[in-house]
Amino acid sequence: MNLVSEFKAFAMRGNVIDLAIGVVIGAAFGKIVTVLVDKVIMPPIGFAMGGIDFSQKKIILQDALAASADVAAKAEVAIAYGEFLNTLIQFSIIAFALFLVIKAMNSVVKKEAAAPAATPDDIVLLTEIRDLLKK
């Protein structure tokens, strides 16, 4: 088997395709949560706290310096804790959504495990033959 056919067999297995679909859906879900946090959740929280825009909150350690003839420009040095807060809220929402999905999956698995397994046809037939032989 050559390398191309081996790769094709690997890529077409169900697990790889399922993983690819999961990554794409996960990325789209991440974008939805980002917009939800940045545009829906944080504005009312900021408004309730006096019009604060959390995404712009930061602790400035050193102001930016403009370039002059004898000094090179320096960028601002700051700790952007507002962006961290937004990201923390996004993570919490994603983690909770994944928790709900896993919980739903686990309940389905438990229901399937609790249901009695169907007896195979050959076992049923052998049982009937045994019962007839006993008579």
C-alpha cells in the first residue's frame, strides 16, 4: 500500500471526519460566544457599573512615547485586565455549554446501558429447541 492510499484510508475514517466537524463547529461556537459576551452580556454590566467598557480597562505601567529626534518611539506597557475578564466570561460560557452537552450524552449512554440487550436470534432458537427437547 503506498503512502497516498494509506493517508486516504486514514483521513476517511469516521473518527478523523468527526474530529474535523467538531473543530469547525467549535470554532463557530467560539465566535458566537465572543459576540455574546462582548456585545450582549458586558454592555449591560458596564452600564450598571456606571458606563464602564470592560474591554478597554487596563492598568498602564508605562505611557507610550512618541518618537522624537533623539528618542525612539515606545509602545504603551499595560495590563489589559478588561480583555482578560471578557475572555474569562467567554470561557465560563463555553465550559458550561460543554458540561450540558456531556451531561446529555452521559444520560443517553446510561439509558442505553440500562435497557436490556436484545437476545440474538440464534440464542432464542437454541432456547426453543432446548425447551422442546425437555418436553
